[in-house]
Amino acid sequence: MCACLGAGVVYPGTLLNSTGTSEALVTILRPPYEVETVISLWTNTESVVFSEDLAQVAYTTASGRIFQSAEESFNSYDDTRDMPPLREPVFIPPQRAQVLSIKGGYQGLKAIFDAQTMIRATRNGLYYECRRTAERMLSGALGDTVLRCVGGHTKNLAELQIKSNIMGIPIEVLNETEISLKGAFIIAASALGFFSDMKKAASEIYANMKKNYVYPAPEQTRLHDEIYRENYLSCFSDGIYSL
């Protein structure tokens, strides 16, 4: 929640992607709240640090740890930005919505797959799940949404390019090292009387940050969209969580 404030995500319509060991997607809800709708989407409502608003939050649990585990297990990883998308195997991340009983795994495994293929499948599956989560939160196609990304993942623009291709939307990267601490600074400065309106202060600070943008490559996005719809979504028997 401090990262939301530090990144200027203080009004509805902006989607924050907080990355690291786990991954969260966050957007702001204004009253009156439709809590039943949020719950029906298997997303959380959480308190924010700056007003009476709420945050709608969804998680790809342990995404960073899963990717790290794949690299350690298969011990082979190269920059694969220009390689064609994989149709199989399909990796489905476990513990979606932080439900430990929800399992994941690989669909369509074959003995011919090498370590590089398995790592790419794992990485792509995490990004497909991020897209599915974002679509669920926004009740449909992502359209002209921009994903504002903070945290460890921002250090690797090559990976963000692949993520942008898969999600089909631009990714905004804030050139800051500790966004959560910036949010904590805004809270402390407000308590000391330096800011009278935390949301206004956050918006002004965000406006002066340096930013990079990663845009989806049309042909890669088209291929990933086919795979996402035909190979990834088809793994879910109920369209939500059951494989």
C-alpha cells in the first residue's frame, strides 16, 4: 500500500504491478464499494494508507520465487526476446488468489523439451496469469490500460518486453529504487504538516519522476494472444481456477 502511494496510484483507473518474490496487481476503489463484485472475482479488498478508499488486490503468489526455482532446477537461461512464443508446455502457477490448495503444473509435457524450453514455459505462464488476473480485475479486455510496474522486475527490461508482448499493453517503469519508502516518506511528511493532501502530493511527486515505457511488439503480441486464448485459458474447466 505504501508502494501505491509512492507510485502515484491513488485514483481509480491505474493498475499497479508490484513485483518481487510475489506479485500483486492493485487498483483503487472509490465508495460506494461493490464488495460482492470484488469477492466474486476472487480478488481482495485492502485498506489504503491515504483516504477512505479501498484497494482491489490480486496476487500471483510467489512468482519471483517460482521463476528463480525454474532457473535453479533447469540451470539454463538466455535472453529469449526474439524467439517465437511457445505453444507447449503450458505452465499454470499454483496458489492463485493465495489459496494454498489450488495447484498448478505443466500441461503438455514431452520428453523432447530441453531446459531452456521449460524455463521459458514457466516464465510465460506467470505472465499469462498476470494478464488473466488483470482482465478479471478490469472485467474484460485491457484496452488502453498501462501497467505501472515497480519492484525487482523493473531491473530487467528484456523480461518486461516479453511481459508487455504477452499482456498486449504498455508497461511503465518508474526509475526509482525504493517506491515503498517514497510512500512512507509522503505519509511521514503529511503527519509533520508538509503535505495537506497525501493523494495530491503523491500525484505531484509521480509527475516529476523519470519513467521508461516498454511497448508490445504487434506480431509477438498477436501470437501470444492466440496461445493465451487457445492453450492457457482452455486449461481451466470453470474459467477461474479449476484445472
